[in-house]
Amino acid sequence: MYDKGISFVLMEDMAKEYKEIDGILDEKKLNDILDIFDEKNVLENTFKLLVFDIYKKLIKFYLEKEIASKKYISKLNNSIKFILTNTISDFDSLIFAKQLQENGYQIINVMHYIGMSYTKRSDNLEINECSAPNMTLCYNNSEKNMFNKFDKTSVVYPISSTQDTKITRFKKLQRIYVNKMLKISNEVNVFYPSVYWPLNNASTEGISPPDMYTYNFEKKMIKILSTMNKRAIYKRYSRRGFIDSDLFDNYLNSFKNVKIIEGTYDFRYISSIGDIFILGAIGYRSTANWMLKYNKPIIYLHTNKYRLLNDDVKGMVNNIFFTIDIDKDDWEINLINLLNKPYNELIDMWKDKQIYRDQHDEEWLLGMKSHSGKLGAKYIKKFMTENIIN
């Protein structure tokens, strides 16, 4: 952007503006709304008390954030009218975006990961980031088409994935450093970064599985990894949803062939030690970005119960990855058999799929021939030029 004559400043943290405020919520209004759905029996009345308390805390929190964000916006530099971000994706972020726009700011949003167009949740307002910003920079053509179908007025440009997900510099040095940090020897590693554990109750219905399903599935995966003829690396998701996960930690540490990564390292910074990757979901996290950059075998765990993919994309996903259908009764055997193959054989099998990854790159994947920084700067400059208000 500097080459285009664009300068920028960092926005300050909003957290210091947030304060708890008593009496901000009209509890009678909330109670009257819940009464509309109350069938006036003992069970409903008991459940209503719980729901009332949950909504009371949640609505109070958002009302307080609304006041804090208004105060925050009033202190921003009025001479700057364009805001570049990659966080317009959740309910409170959408509200904040609307407040900024009402105060004359134009928002340019950069997507966080590939694969949103793979999923069946494209009609979910919380996930569609194209309507809240004034302009969206996405990864590929399939995402542009999805956004434009959802909102024909949305301004969307594909710029490909960031360069650090396409170009791996100092591969050997990265691997040596991470091995030393984790205190492990240099062996062939099967890397399974969980995309759900230990998250909890923070998902849209039908997208993420229930907590008990996730808990049991992760235990099953650990057991499978412990039986194969290669070393396994298991990493929990970097956000922690459970207050106490010690029981699960004890189970993890009971298997000698599985290295558990403690702490909250972001996968992108330690992914260099992976030789075979297991991908639990695509279109919901940025995990796939950081696997694809190494061009090493990726095993995708597919299910039609959760993490739903569009019918149009299932064939393509099967072609570009090794796919294990975990809805089938024999999926565990199929996964173990695949993992136990000689590493050189897996590499050859992966190379055979390269033709499909090249074929779908611009439409569905990273855009290996494009430079995201240069394209992004080009579209940002164009948008600013067309929308400058004196």
C-alpha cells in the first residue's frame, strides 16, 4: 500500500472503553418477550428462568459494548475515513461496522480463510461478511460468486491467499526451531490439529458437533493415532472453551506414540513439523491454509452430519485431498491403513492429485499465481479513489 501512496495508522484497543453499567437493561421488556413463547406449565416456567438469565447477561453485554463503541468512535481521527480490517464476521462486529458507517467511515474487510464457499451455511448472515463492509477482499472466484449471489450489491474482489500461505521460506530452519522448542527428534510426523477441542457451546446449530460428540471423537482420534507406525502430533485448538480439561489431558498423555503440544500455539507457527496432515474441517477455520502451503499429504475427515459441504464441492474436495468418510462404519480401519502406508508411497499418491489442485486453484484454492498484497493494494487504492469525500 505504501507503493500506492497509501499510509495508515493502527486503531487503538477498544477494551479500555468497556465498562459494566447497572440498570441498562429493561428486564420487564425481556420478560414480556419470553412470555410470548411460554406455554405456562411447570417445565416451561423453570426453563424460562434459565433462558431469562442467559439473555439478560448477553443483552446487557451488547448494550454496554454499544455504549463503549460509540465513545470509542467519537475519539477516532475524523480525517481518516477508510478502515481496513479482517474481523467483520460475528454479531457484535457487524453492529460495530454499522456504527462506524453511520459516522462516515468506509470499511474494507479482508477474509480470514479459504473455504467459506465450500459450506452449506452461505445463507447465514453471521458468516456472510460481504454486506456489512463497503468492500470485501476474498480469496478466490468461488467466494466472490457466493457473496454476489447472497447480495448483488456487494463489492467483492478475489485477491488470492496471503503470500505466507503460498511461499514457505527457511523450511529446514523452521522445522529445526520448532523441534527444539517442542523437545522432539526429527521424525516423520502425522500432525492432527483439532479444530474443535476444547471449544464449547460457541457454534451455530448444524455446523459444529455437540460437545459430547467432540469429546468422544477426539478421544477416538487419539487412540487411532497411537496405533499407527509413525509419530503423531496432536494440537488442541488455540482458543480454550472449557474451564477444566484436565481429565482429557490425562487421557492424551497416556499414549507414548502421541506428542501433545501444550499451550496455545497458533497452528501456523508450528505447522512446519508436519509431514502428513489430518484436516478435521474446511470452510470454518484457517487451518487448511497453513497445511496447503507445504504441499504434503492432507487427509480430510468428511461427514454429512456436521461441517456440511455443498454438494457441488464434494467431488472436488475428494480429488484434491485424501478423504476419509467418518460416517462409514469402517472409517477407523480405512484411516489407520492409509496412515500406515510408507511415507514415500503417500507422497507419490499426493503428487498424483496435484493435477486437480492446479485445476481448481484460482476458482477454489489459494491462487498460487497471484500476489495477494499487490492485488489487495490495487483494489484498495481504486476503492479509495472512487469514494473519497472531501
